[in-house]
Amino acid sequence: MIIALVAIAGKATGTEARSNIADGVTIPATEPLASLEARLQQLEDSHIKLATQHEQIVVENEKLRAQIETMTLSMTESSNELKGEANGRGPSGSGLSSRWGFDDQPEDIRTDQPESSEAEEGTAGTFAEGFKWTTDDGEFDLAFHNETQLDIRAYEQSDSEPVNQFGFYTSRMRLYFNGSLTDPIEYSVSLNKGLGDLNLLDAYFNFNYDSRLQFRVGRFRVPFTYDWYALSNQFLTTPERSVFAINYGYNRNWAMMLHGEREDKKGEYAVAMAVGPRNQYFDFNADKDVLTFVNIRPFQDTEALPALKYWNFGGSMAYGIQDQAPRPRQFWTSQNATESEGADEAAPWFLELNDGVRERGPRHLWDVHSALYYKQLTLMTAWDTGYNSYAVGDDPYMRVPTRGWHAQFGYFLTGEEVTRRTFVEPLHPFDLRENKRGLGAIELQSRYDDFTIGEEIFSGGFADPNLWTGHVKSIDSGVNWYLNKYTKIYFDWQHAMFAQPIPYRPDGMQHHSNLFWTRFQIYF
């Protein structure tokens, strides 16, 4: 190209030279030709440089195109996972999240730590006996459960006060959050709204590196009485626990506990140190209570005795030194001991401690239990005894003995079998839809209860003998209807008999109380 340009330029410059010669002025033709060649060389160099840059840009564009295609594919896969198109599983993130990070923590718990550089774990959601989310490696999980119990209570006695003759109540509404932070470290937090205010129910950690020796710390059901420690309320045959358990059981306590079970599942044990005040959130005592529990199933692997395969027996003990306001102050047959105002309208009490009474001094209680589960049958019994100590003001304390026992049974008419009290899955769940019709599961139940507080409760000036009694017997009988695994309806009649008349309204006394009790329950 340079030679062609030079030839053309040569013709032009030659003509120009001839013209100049004709005018009598001679200009050498070689100098403009050399200058033009230099300029043309510069143009050629620029052209080569631009061509090289173009080739580089094309290569870079190809690289960017490949990166964009890779990113688009990754985003499509992530979007599909979020939509649940990968077998119903959640997102399985493999890199840092662009949405969630350290800055998303609330300011009041944020520290100066940098944002984590670890990849986030994907989670998979499931539903069985609650909603559960678990990471792909199984190390972390969160489960959500709900328990709701709605009561209709109707009493035989008319014009009762303060108890309503006919009333509707939310007995329990509970939200449970539990899971693990690495597989061996378990946690549970739950909230409860019952006849009283919305409050914390459970809050604890459990370290389970070996099922034979575990450590739990926090607020939870402590190991005293089979009723309280081994049985959850939503799985009981009767709407509530035995009279001894609902009055003198510890319920929830702030405690530290060692517990475990044998590898062959033939037994379990627990030893706890607890604050002592029943169902409290605060620690009023420098002294702590010691509680122990043991339960064994000696014939679990004995083929010759199939009826005793799921027979449980054992006992528990509680000991401590107390100094706090008494709980319970009012004693009941149909609800847990509580100070909630709403409880006064839902159930009558048979004993009330006087103003100024304190629980002070030693407390020592024992429980022996037996529970047999065989095919459709549940048989449970327990014997309880011991003493609590009370005082009026700064007076010396007095030991007040107590004892109680109960026996109860449940039997499924529809054929469902039990090995312990837990979820019941009806053979034919209740349904009215065509091709799905079913009755649900029907369980007959009954319990006899006998509870006594020693006469010292009156002779010590702790209660008025003209108004109250320390001895009560009660009979619960009824039917439990399991519509499906998560829905249950109790129909119960409770007949309570008092050793001497107690008030049920101003200037009105009663020897017995009849409660017709319906409870609607969901739990998942």
C-alpha cells in the first residue's frame, strides 16, 4: 500500500516540479517525497496498533460472554431451588449471600466482629410432627410446634361465685421452637398463654454427645413424678394430671440436670439441681433443691412376657430448703396450681392458705409409679408422699405431711395400639369427604384420685378449717376422640368429693362438685 501511495505521490510531485521549473523556480522533488513517506509510515503503524487492540477487545469480549453465560446458569439454578423445583428442597447456597449478612443482625446484639466468610448452608423443609428445617449436612435444624387447647366447662351447681357455672377458656396456647446448633447441642424455647398472661414456658440447652449421659441447663420440666417428667399434657388420657401432681409437682423450674437412657432403651434416669419455688421464674433461695428420677422397663426384650414388654416402673424424689411465698396458695382438682386471676373463674378450689403464710423450711417428697402399655390398653398408677414446711410470718416453721395416689386407664375401642403416651395416628382418620370417610380413634378413659394434706395445715394456723378441707377424692371418666394425628377432643366428667363442705358461693357450701368438661386440642 505504501508503494502505491508513493507512486501516486510521485506523479503529483513531478507535475508540481515541472510547473515550478516552467516558472523559472527549481524546487527539489526529493524532499516532499521523503516527508510524505514518513507520514504514510506513521499511518501504517497506527493502523497496525489499532488492529492489535481490536483483536484484544474481541478476546476480552469472548471472556466476558463466557462469564455472563456461567452467571446466568447459576442464577437460574438458584431460582429453581428457591421455587422448590429441586424435589421440594430449599436453597442449597454455595457462596456468600448477597442479601443476608452480619449487618442484618439487630443493633443491640451486633458486635465488632467482621462478617462471616463461610459459605451458607442450604436447608430442607419437612412436616411430620411439626414443621422442621434442616441444613443439608444435618448439623443445624429448627422445628416449630403449636399447642392450642380450648375448654368448655359447665358445673352442676348454679349461682356459683367466683367460678362461672358455664364458661369458655383458652387453657393453653403454646408456641415451641426447638432444634440443634450442631447435632449434639440441642435447644428449646417456648411461649405459653393460658388462663394468665403470655409468659416464657421453656428455655434450655441440652448437650447430647452421648445419650447415656446428657447435660441440660435452663428452665424446663424437672424430674419429679412420672406425671410431670415423663408425660406431656397433650398426650394424657385425662385433660389434666393427678391432683397431687398439679398441686405439689414442681412443673417448670430453673435447673441443671444430668440425665440419660440405657443403650438398650430399657430405662432412663435424671438428677437435677433446681431453684425450688414451683413453676417460678425467679430464684428466692440460697439453698437449692435436689431431684432424682428413675424409670425402667425390665421385660422389654422378654419374648415370653409380651404383655409386660412396655411395663414401666420406678420412682422420684425431691428435697430442698424453702423460703418464699407459698405456691400453690389455692389447691385445685382440675387445673395446675397458678396465681392467675382467670383461674378463679374456671375452677373451684378446695383449700386456700391464709394471708401471711410462707413456705419456709425443709421440703421432702417421694413418688413411686407404674405404667403399662399393652396393645390398646394404658394402665397407670402412682403413690406420692412426703411433707412441706410452712410458717406464719417469722414464727418457727411446721412440717405438714401430704400423701396421694391415683389409678387410671385408657382403652382404644377402634384398635389403635400404644407403647407409650405420644402421638396417636388413627387407623381411619375422621373425614367426611367421599373415598376418605373415617371415624377417627375413640379412647375410653377413667381415673380415681385420692389426695390428703395433714391436719397440721389447720392446727398450725395456715388455713381456715371452717371453710376448707385437706382431703379430696375425685373421679374422671370420659371419651377421647382423635380426629387425626394432630386433633383431639376430650369429653370428661369430673366428680370431686370433699371430706367436709367447702364454699362455692357466698353463704353456700357443697360436699361435691360436678364438672362437665369438653376440650378441643390441636398439637403439631
